[in-house]
Amino acid sequence: MLAPGLAVLFVGINPGLWSAATGWHFARPGNRFWPALHRGGFTPRLLHPSEQDELPALGLGITNMAARASARADELSTEELLDGAAILTDKVARYRPRWVAVVGVTAYRIGFQRSKATFGPQPESLAGARLWVLPNPSGLNAHFTPVTLGLAFGELREATELPAL
């Protein structure tokens, strides 16, 4: 799901067990990434996780901060997130997306040692890319509804100046 020169590289925390089993990002049926991506105007229709290969044609890509699959993101150690942030920085330097959108503020805070980071645009860049933090779309994150997730993704899309699809 990486390609050179993407408009936006979405960064999940790590694969859930369902994603690890299928090989598709954000694959668990309760995950709201794909609906939020569509509601935010990034895709012309709601894509199924199995259609993730269609994203690069839209200027979008997906990767993860940590490679180890787990049932919950909070099962990852600080060391795994720190290592993942370093690997992500190398990927961004190599593939040069314009924007990097980390999907999960807690993982971003830990991995990049930004304890006060909030949602939205970040003051720092990542290997030359603009940086944005989105809410975690996991069904376990009840703080955000499908509507508010879609609005958060839409704010990012507007910032990137990509047209709504």
C-alpha cells in the first residue's frame, strides 16, 4: 500500500488480528476507517478492505506504525511504538508522501514522544511530509461516532486540497 509521491499516507497503529488474517488494513467489520475515508470525501464510494489496492490510484496509501498484530493497540509496548516511529520516518523519507495521517493520537504521542499532541495538524513535519493526527477508527474507540470520524477525515482532506470524491 505504499507508492512514491502519494498525497496522503494513512498510518494505522498496528494490524488487528482480523487484518493479520486477511492481509487487509482496517479489516475488522467493526472498524470505521473505510466509512470515515468515504465520508471524508477521499473515495467516491465506500470501499471494502479487500479493495485497498485501489487507493494508490486516488493518491492514498496505508501502512502501520508497528508490524506485530494484536487484539488491541494498547497491547503494544512503548519500545515497539518508538521503533515503529523510526521505521515510519524512514518509509516517509523514501516514498515522499505530501501528508502523513497517523490514525490514533495515543500511539502518535508515545511513538513520536509528543505527550501533548492533539488531533489535527501537527506543528512538526515528518521527513518533509505535513503531519496530521486522526482519531482511531476502531470500534473500541467509542469517543468518536461514524459521523464525527467522517468530519475529522474531511478536515484532513480539505487541508490536503484534494477534491471531494
